Amino acid sequence: MNLEIISRKPKGKSHATPLLFVHGAYGGAWIWDQHFLPYFAERGYEAHALSLRGHGESGGWEQVGVARLRQYVDDVAQVADTLETPPVLIGHSMGGMVVQKYLHEHATPAAVLMASVPPHGLAGSFVGMAFGNPGLFLDMAMMQVFGPKVSDGESVRRALFSDETSQETIDKMLHRLQGESTMAILDLMGMDLPPSTPTLDLPVLVLGAENDSFVYRGALEATAKTYRTRPVVFPQMAHAMMLEHHWETVAETMFRWLNKTLSNEEIGRSTLNTAKGAAAA
């Protein structure tokens, strides 16, 4: 599969572990390039983002309506295999579910789940939205059936952004949103979910937004519990955390966690290699 990859690399020495960002529904690699890819490249990380098949500049447009989550996992694996070392995976929303499915099939040093679909899927969130916010539920249903261009922008603002986010940011995103696979949405509803069991010995950072219209607090807590951690919740922030008005606080939290986590991983590998060498001698 011909997949679009946007990469930003440090000018100086790179961290040993690269980062691979996975976008959510209706998006593409571009969603990470406004802030997050340059941010992490400036701080020593090779930062890569892919567009899943049928998204952005990737091939597979003929499959955009019928692609399955497991095919998106194959896309991530294809890109990860091109990197010199296994990357840390960062997934947002639907991309967080793609990352979770990847974790149960492939080795990776760590993962970050941002406003991710929980391991039990989206069915509960959709029911809650239908009763708690029927206007937004109808807007999202129309967007799925007829495409993002049916939206006038207000429903997207309510769903993805807080009031503090500029109209310019919202307009730029609206222009680039696209249709999403109906089959992938059905997979998220329960057709093809990963095991609701943690991947042992894998550090996972779970991030959420206080005003998220899609991933309610209980779903966020369920994701964190599955990976034996506690979520970090950002106040006055909505679903599109990488583009929100205080995106820097999210990036900084990730950066500090990555530095600490990857340092511990490298120490652990060094200790293990030393022990193996001593045993061999």
C-alpha cells in the first residue's frame, strides 16, 4: 500500500526511539504536522505521522468506505517496519483504537493514547450522545453519511474544540476533513475490538480532555484501567487535543513522560544485556 508519511527530524542528534503518530477518523497525517511533529523534532525525536489508507495523500481511496480497523493496523505496521527501531505509537481517537489493536500483535516500547476510543468500543458513547446531545448526534450521523462538507462548522466546533480555539484553526481543519470508512466505524462499535486485557510490561500514557464530546470520563477511566494506569485529564480542553488552544500542555506532558519512560526502558535493556553477558562468561 502506498502510504503518505510526514516526517520531521531533529537538526542534531536524535533520540534512539522514533515516534509514530496515528490520526483519528476523518483526518490524516496533516493533523499532527501543525504542532506536534515540529515540537518533538525540535526536542530530539524523529517524529513521523502516516495517513491511513484512503486518507490524506495515501493510496486506497477506492477502499475508503469499506476499510476495516485491522487494515489500518496493517498500515501502521508497514510504516513502523521502515523505521530503524520500533517506534513509540501515539494514537488519537480512532487512531488510539488502531494503536491498541497494534499493541496486541506487534512489539513497541511504549504507547500514548490521546482521547482514544476505549477498549470496549464506541457503542456506549454513541448511546450517551444520542440521549444527552441529540443535536450533535444527528450532525455526526449526517457527516458520516454525506461527508464532512455537509457541516457548517458549528457542529465540528462543538464536537472537537473548546470555545477558546480560534475560528481560523477550525476553518483550516474543516477544509481538510474527509469521509471515513463505515466498516471501520462499525468495528469501533463492537465488530472488531482488541482484547480488553492489558499488554504486560508495556508503558501506556492515557490522556483525555475535560470537555470531550466523544470520549466521556467513564470511557477514559476504562482505558486507563485496562492499561493499569491513571489518565491525565486536561481542563477546559476538547477532543482535538493536538490543535486545541493549549496544545503545548499536552505535548509537554507527553515529552516529559517519554523522556522518563524511554530512559527507564534503556536502563532496563542495558541491565539485561549486562546480565546476559555475565552469564555467558
